[in-house]
Amino acid sequence: AGLATGDVIVFFDCHVAPQDDWYQQFLDAIAENYRRIVVPVITNLDIDTWKETQRSQGMAKCYLTWDADFKWVESTSPYMPVLSGGLLGISRRWWNETGGYDEGMSGWGGENVDQSLRSWLCGGEIVSLSNAFVAHMWRRTEDPRTKQQYAVSQLDAIRNKARAVLAWFDEYREKAAEYPAMTWVGLLGGEAQAQIALNRDVSNFEEVKKRLQCKPFAWFLWRFRDIYVEGGLLPPEVFKLREVKTGQCLTFLGPTGTHPQGRASATVLPCDLDLTKFRGLHLEGQKWHARNRDRDTGKCCSAIGSWNTDQCLVTLSQDAPLAGTVSTGVCDVSGKQVAPWNFLEPEDKSGAGKLVFGRVMEPNDLAQVKCLVVDKKRGQFDLGGSGLKAWSLKLASCKHSTWEKIESTVPIETKLYQEALERHASLFK
């Protein structure tokens, strides 16, 4: 890219087929603002005909997660918080002004986070072009022709993401350090605590920040507050949910961060259970918070998510061996694709709250929905090979649901954001 002589630089994967006048859409959009990165709508490619199939309207956008990864969300806004990867166009002028790709990174992964924050924080923007289409070949296990023919180092991807965090996250590095991959590189503890080496010299970023007078990371969260505030990623509190009758707490049975299978489960286990003794489980698996926008109001919240994961409560599992647990799936910030769950506070301090499956707008709505309760008839069951016994759960009349929030705290990400709003008030207008 450094050798490019044209006005616009385009990055595409090799297994794509740009459609129609995609280039004109790129050129027109960048001509309006040279500090604009543009991305096409990614559609499906038939590799037998090399023709596009199943064209969409470009509603899917990417947003940044605390562990320097990204998730997709449905949005009508043309602005995209973070790039997904290697399909984009950028003016050569803006590429040179922002310093291009970080030479401290290697291989694949993390460069999308760097480029996204480098642009947004330093005076640029990222726009999804609804009329520019690029058909993409997707990997399919049933078709060996789509099999990856090259190796991708996951360690390089972790290192690259860590460099992006060191460069752009400011004090939110402390939040990113809560995730296992970032502890492997010793994000905060340095080389003495690192399990894999990391190039910690980010002086090249500092030069760009000073020259372009880049904004703090908190401004990015404020710019996309419809995702981070209204979507529940900056929750006012995280808490445990204790089932009053058993005295046990709702516990997420999955890993920290992004779940590799995209789904897991939750059940009730002792509130003081030491989750460090169980390999692969989220160490803070008993902490929950309100998640996802309400699809009608656009405000938070319409779901309950496991803190520091991508998982939200979905519905009661019916199939063995997880019958009697609550299934979880990837949270949808837009609130359109995940089943609604809410914790209904007690009417008085002496009463118990309710864990509601369904939308409750008025008190009378409780008669029309179900709540999560312990199934005393089915009793307890062995939880895999863990040696633990868990109570079976069921959905029943809400009059039987007795839950309470305990150990409620304000998480570090929310504290930092609130402090930034006060410290840099003139930026957030």
C-alpha cells in the first residue's frame, strides 16, 4: 500500500467477486470526505459460476468488544464502528496521514481494530456503502474446495490485538486485561507475567496521536453510545442472581469472552463456588447484567447477559444432558434476535424479585408470561463429570419465581466511562 500512486487504495480478499459499479460507489463516497474509510456490503459467492447470490441490504455492521474482537449487529446507520477485516477502500492521503498499517503487527488479525480506532479517534469515519456489493466465498466444511490452504497464526492475532489495545484503549486496558488472551501476553503485568512475547513499543502510535490530535478511547464509546450504553455494554451494575428457595446462584457454564460454539447453558449452583477449580469455565460466571436494546424503545435493556462474555439467556433446555438448564446464545445488541429476559425488582424490600421470560411492560403482563423457577419435582441432577449437583429449572407461573440480586457492583468499564464524561465534558457534545 505504501507504493500506491492512485488516489484511492482498496483492500480485497483474493476469494471475492466485486459487483457492478462498486468502484464508482467507492470513489464517490471518498470524494465527499477524504478521511472516510468505505466498506461494501458483503454478499455470497457461488464458486461454481463465480456469480453473486443472496444479495442483502447491508444492515449488518460490526462493533468492537472489550477483548479487541468484533461482533455483528443489525443497524440502519451507515456508520460502522469497526471494520470486520480486509474489504475496504481508503484515500491514499488519509492512509498516509494516519500512518497506514502498524509495522509492529504481523500476520492476520487485529489490524482491523487498529485501523478502525485510528480513523474514528483521529478525525475520520467508516461508512458502509449500501449500493456497493462484493460477493465473498465462505468456508464450507462440505465443500473441500473452500478449505483454507494456508496457516493463520492465532498467536499473531492475539499479539496484534494486544498492540491495538496498548495503543488505543487508554485506561480501558485494565478492562481488556480481564480476558484470558490478554493475560497470556501480560497486557498489564509486563514480560514477567507474559506467557507469549509481545512487542510493547507503541511509540509509532503516539506520533500519530500527537500529530492528528486524536481523541481518547472514551469518545469512541460515546460516539457509539447506542451500542455501548443502550446495548448494555456499559452496565450500571453487575450482580449475582440468587434463587431464594435454594440459596443458590445462576451460573454460566461457559468460557470468558467469545464462545467458540456460540452457545452454552446456565444453571443454579452454590453462590460461593470456586469456579477456578473447573477448567474452561468463566471465573466470573455468576455475574450477570442487563443487556441489549429494547426493540421498541431503542433503550436498554431487554435481555440478561453473562458479564464479560458474548452470551445471553435464551430459553429452557429440553434435551439431555442439559435438560433443566437455561440455554444461552450470542447476545444481539439490537435486541431483535435474542429472547427477552428481565429481572423484575420486588415491590418492597422484604419481597423477592422475579426472573421473567418475556416482555413485561405493565404489572398485568406477568399473567401472560412465564418466569424461571426451581423444579423441585425433578430435583437435582449430576452436572457432567464435575462432581456437582445442580437444581433442575423450569418456566412456570411468575407467582412461584423468587430471585434476588446480591453483590451488585459498578464494573470498571462503567466507572471509567463516567469519569471520562466528567473529565472531558467538552468532547461529549
